[in-house]
Amino acid sequence: MKIKLDENVTTGVVPALKKFGHDVQTTIEEGLTGKPDNEIWSATQLEERFLVTQDMDFSDARKFAPGEHQGILLLRLHSSNQAAIVSRIAELFENEDVETWKRCFVVATEHKVRVVRR
């Protein structure tokens, strides 16, 4: 899966995602830090990448309707420290069939995953 990490997701997850065979780019390495969401979204879609973010601005299903993009994983963790993010993302990508998340809107908490399909 081609993935883009938003700046609010620690780059500490990159090794785990690459270990599972994913092609990962970050907004940080692309110079998109601090850029408006629409620029991040445009770059993500242009590159046909699945966005991993904690930014609630990407939670509007009307604006980011499943089936009309490459997919979004919205992390909603009580603790958003780097260790918690790395742990949860590694757990998700190891235990879930993430390939089925393409073109979906996915919300993950510490204990649940909700996948919204078209």
C-alpha cells in the first residue's frame, strides 16, 4: 500500500510500516509541514496514497466520501504520544487486513476499528 503520513503522526511508525512492505512517504520529508489541509490532500491524491492522520479536519465524510479517494485512516487515541501511536499503528497493520481499507474511511481508537466503505 502507498501511504502518506500526516505531520501529526510520528515518523517513528515508518520502520514498522516498511517492515510490512508498505511504501511510506511523510508530509515532513516532502516539505508540507504547516501547509493547509487542501495542499496535503492534493499531494496525497496526486500520488494515489492512503492518508494516515490524527487531524479531525479529514473526518468529514461528505467532503472525503469513501470511494472517491485512496483512503484515510483517522487515529483517535486518548494518548497521542509517539509510543502510543507507533504501537497502535504497528498493531493495526500487523493484525488487520489493511488492503481492504483502500478507498475507505477508517477510524481507529485504542480498541476499535470502524471501516466506512462506499
